[in-house]
Amino acid sequence: MDTNSNQFLGEEHVARLMRKYAIPCIISLLVGALYNIVDQIFIANAAYLGSYGNAANTVVFPLTVIALAIAVMIGDGCCALVSLSLGRRQTKIARKSVANSIIMVIVSSLVLGALYLIFSNQIIGMFGGTVNAETFKHSKEYFFYITLGIPFYMFGQALNPIIRADGSPRFAMASTLAGAVINIILDPVFIFVFKWGMMGAAVATVLGQIATAVLAVWYIVHMKQVRPAKEDFRIEVGICQKTLVLGVTSFLSQISLVAAIAAINNMIRKYGALDPVFGQEQYAQIPMAVVGIVMKFFQIVISIVVGMAAGCIPVVGFNMGAGKNGRVKELFTKLLTAEAAVGLAALLIVELFPQQLIRVFGAANESTCYTDFAIKAFRIYLCMMIPACVNKACFIFLQAMGKAVESTALSMVREIVFGVGFALLLPLFFGLDGVLYSMPLSDILTFAITVFLIVKTYRQLNQEELRPYPAAMTS
């Protein structure tokens, strides 16, 4: 293998590298997010499913995020380790990381799928699926078929950043896009033509995930930079530990979202029952369905934000490994500026056009209380989009620099301490509206900490010499 083949990461113009790596990554993550979002759009617009199907989709969504969390921990960790290793010309470590990551994702996906099948009823109940009988029925049906696709989903998602690290961001994008296109085509056929309901939405999703996984397998045997040899597939604890440490921030940012959603869903179920409108049986599922929709829009925005930051991981890692801190600083500045601009655009959309957004998710089939609550939810829950976007960018950039401790701590404070804590605390004082206030309060407080870490990072990048790689991994 040519060890200089990735040298352009340390020489090409930073803005050009950002476009080259970030755009395919953004598209890949957007397409991945569209699996669940497209399902929800078609479910919501099917009169025989409506808000019950919407609520069921919201219940199952965090369970797919758990699978994604494990997959991106392995994939992003491998991506960061491969990039840092190539920057330091340690190609053997890069190959072993890829091989060991493939084994880890296969084993973990099979274990998770088995647990989901065995404890499905209990898991659905934990995430608010028992709000009423109809929602539980739809949740159980959707969850069963989604679970069958978990191994394919996790494999495709884990290999995506690894493919980018190998220098093929466009292939990574195309493989994910292929699966999403299949899902988009089959969803209306299965839901509206065959009338398969929640099963149809899930089967369309799984078939798309299988297509992405098959393309990932094809790429493994055609890798350009770090094609692993047979002997690299022996599990090495040290390599696995390094990979998982570098990927733990990606895991925590996803898994903590699951904890927040679980807290939110249960608070919605509890305090919605005390509401004079949503306490009625026929309206009980509406708050959960609405908050799920708001979260889906947020997921679209965060896919762009995370895509921009994660797409820069190979560039950051290579330049950190090569000691080119000036380029890392320039990239950080451009990334923060771009992320703030995305946050501003998203903020304008949710504040000015909430009614148009909710119509996409089947509001025409619902009561006025559904629409009124949805408009309020969009405007309150997402009012701090600018700091939210900057926070996410900082999490990932620190991860790419090898600063696992700072990145992990910041992510944990945002998602667990603030995200879960305020979701549980604020409803005690503000009832159902307290759930909506939890998101902006969490983001603005996290932003105060993020600003401190941004300043600290710039100071470190201004030093003449960077710390050696092993120290950076445990900073």
C-alpha cells in the first residue's frame, strides 16, 4: 500500500477538504435519518394508522438509536484511529482497527437483536408504548420487523465512516442513499397499496438496510488504503480498546439521546394524563406523536451538523497525527462558523413555518388540538438551535483530535445531566410544557461550557508543538 496516498489531507486547501468529506457525510447521515422519518411521514398520512402509528414510531425510534449508538461508536472510533494512524504512517494499526471493528459490529448486532426479540414487551413499555392499547399494538408490530433488520442496519452504519476514512466518502454516501431510495419507493407500496400498515413500513426499511449492508461488504474486499489481511481479523484487546475510546463520544451522544427520549416519553405519558385535553383516551397519544415529529425535524438538522463535523474527522485526525496544528485550527474556525449558520437557518424555519412542517406529518387528518400543540412544541422545544448546533460540532471535533475525555464529559453533561435531568424536573413545575422547556435550557447551559472548551482548544492549537499521539488519546 502507498503510505503517502493520504498526504493530500495535510496539503490540500482546508475549505476544499471540508466540502469533499463533509458533503458526502452529511448526505449519508441525512439519508440514514430519512429511514425513520420517511416511515413516519407515510404512516402519518395513512388514515388507518394516523397519530396512533405516529406515536408507535416515536416509541420505537429510540430503540433504533441504541443500535445506531453501538454502530457509530465502532465506526467513528475506527475512522478516527485509522486517520490518526495514517497521519503517523502506522498502517498496520489502521488495518487491524478495521478488521477488529468488523468483528465487533457483527457480534454486537446479533446480541442486541436477540435481546430485543426476547424482551420486546418490557422494552416497549419502558419507552412509553403503553400510553393506550392501540399505540402498544402498533409499536409491537413495528418493533418486531425492525428488530429483524438490526444486524444489517448496524453493519451498514458502522462501515460508513470506515469507508470514508479509506478515502471513499462518495461510495459511503452512495451505499446509504441506495438503501434509502429502496425504502422511499417501497413505503407507499406496502402501506397504501398492500395495506400492510406498520409491518409494511418496517419491511421497507429493512430491505433498504440490507442493500446498504451488501454494498458495504463489497467495499470491504475492495478497500484502497487499509485493506485488512486475514491475520488482521484476530481480536486484539488493545486495538479494540483504542477504537472504542475514540468512538465513545459518538456512542454517548446517541445513547444519551435514548435516555432523554425515555424520560421525555414517560413524562409525556404521566403529565399528558393530567391534561384536560390529552387526558382523554382518544387524544392520549397526541403529545407523544407530536414530540416525536419535532425530534425528527431536529434529527434532520443534527444530521447536517454531525455530518459536517464527522466528515472532517479524517482531515483532523491526519493533520493532528502529522503535527499540522495550524490547519486544524483553521478547520475548527470554519466548522464552528458553518454550524452556527445551519442553526440559524433551522431556527428561522421552526419559528416561522411550524404549521407547514406539521402538515407534512399528517396534521390534515388530526384535530385542532393536535395542530395547536405541535406549533407550540416546534417553537419552544427548538428555540435554541444555534447553540445546540455549535455544541454538537464541538463534541465531535474534540473526538477527532483524540480528546476523548473532554468530548465525552461535555456530551454526558448535555445529554444526561441536563437532557434527562431537566426532562424529569421541569414537568414538576410546568406540567406538560415542562417537557418542551427542557431542550432549550439544556442547550444554553451546555453552550456556556462549550465556549470555555473552544477557547481552551484554540490555546492548545496555538502551541508550537502538539503532544504525541498516545497522550492525545487519553487527554
